[in-house]
Amino acid sequence: MPVVALPFAADHPVFAGHFPGRPIVPGVLLLGWAQAAIEAQLGQRIQAMAEAKFHSPATPADALELDFEIGSSAVRFEIRSSARKIASGRFTLPASANA
């Protein structure tokens, strides 16, 4: 399973409003970063988000890693900070990618 670091700036503007005094990485950013990293590795776009689960919040101080596994019709992924699972899910692949 490939492992990719998900770098982000601890001073990213989103932290000013999400949430003041206790900033966390918004789930939509986690999923967007995962999608972009997987698409870069595949060299193609994914089709859709099939499922996503958020297990633990990520903070600006967390070093995040993405593990993913490419199957015949989907890519399963997990985002972690050390041993702590942050999020997991599955993206579907276009039908042409399966041929």
C-alpha cells in the first residue's frame, strides 16, 4: 500500500474559523488532499467518493500520512497521524480504469 505524506501549513487560513481556540483540519480538506494525492499517484481522476468516515480530529500540529490500496474498481484509503486513525474511506474508479 503506498504511503504519502499530506503536508499542510499550520497557519492555513481555514484554521482561523475552524475552530477559534481549538483549530482542527476540516474533513473536506482531508478528503480533498487524499483525492489529489491518489489521483497524482494514479495519473488519472477518480470517479466519486463512495464512503468516508472520520475517526479522530486532526490538528495543525499533526503530521498526516495517507495509505491507500488500489483495487479493480475502487481505491481504499486511510489517513493517520502516527498510529491514530484520522479518516478512512473509498473512492470509486472510472469504468475505463478497470479495462
